[in-house]
Amino acid sequence: MTDDRRSPTEIEAEIAAERAKLSHDLEALQDRLTVDGLMDEVRLQVRGQIDAVTAQLRSQIGTVSNEVAVNMRDQIATTGRTVSRVAAQNPWPFAVIGAGLAWLAVSTAMPDRGARKRPRIGMAPVKRTVPTKPAHYDNSPADMAASRLEHEADDWAASVLDTGSNPIPPYDPEPSWARDDDRLTTSRR
């Protein structure tokens, strides 16, 4: 035995402190060995690996983007030199393109002067017309289809202009020009 001059209360306090430390260490070890503890450790390891890979990818992306920027700058410079050389050798095509672009810019910027506002159906102007004499159709399939199509167009135009109905004709999954010959007639309605 050692010559210890501690009092029994000091020794008991030291033993209690050692027990508390040992209990804390056992609880920590027990927490690490549970499913949740193991999952937390795996999660931390995976997070560390993901962070390392992310940092590596960012550095690689930076390197690649710098290389792409240098290559693009070189390509643009080469293209500019080529265009200027071709323009110096053949100025007329570039002058015509420039005039067309200028015309386009001016025409879109300028409002229509003196233009009458006409009612429009879609993009086509609408105006009333005087009926012309009906065309003569024979019994050929093409003429029968033309007769039917003309009749449908006349009906649609009359309904749009006179009653102000829907300017878009109804959808017909099988238009008259695509129907079989046995369903066509030569009579005008």
C-alpha cells in the first residue's frame, strides 16, 4: 500500500468522480453502438466524402470552364478575322444584308401611316365581295371535290361576315377533298 494521506471523504469523492466518468464513457460507447449511433457515424463519413468530391468537381469545372472560355475566344477571333477578310473581298453581299436589316429595323419601329384598320380573321384581311357566277363542274372526282370545298368555303365566309360568329371553321377530321369518291356528289347545295 502506498502512503496516502487523503481523508476517506476525499477518496470517496474521487471514486464517485471516476464512476461518473466511467458511466459517461459507457453511455457514449453504448450510443455509438446503437443503430442510430452507427447511422450518424455513417452519415458523417458519407457527408465528408460528398464534400470532398464536390470540392474536386468544383475545381475541375473551373479548369474546364477556363479552357472553354479560351477556346471560344480563339474561335471568335478566328471567325471575326475570316468574316472581315471575306467582307473585304466581297462587300456587296454584306451591304445587301445590312440594308435588309436596316429596312427591317425601320419597318418594325415605324407605325403604319394612313393604313385603314380592317377587320381581320386570323391574319387574312376580310372584305365583302360580290358573288361571281358559279363555276361549271363536271363529274370528275377533282371537280366534285372542288365544288364541295367551294360550297363549304362560301358557307363559312357568309356565316363569319354576316352573323359575326366564330371566325375559325369547325374542325372536320375528314375534309371534303380527302373523302372517298362514292360520297361526293355533283349537285351544288
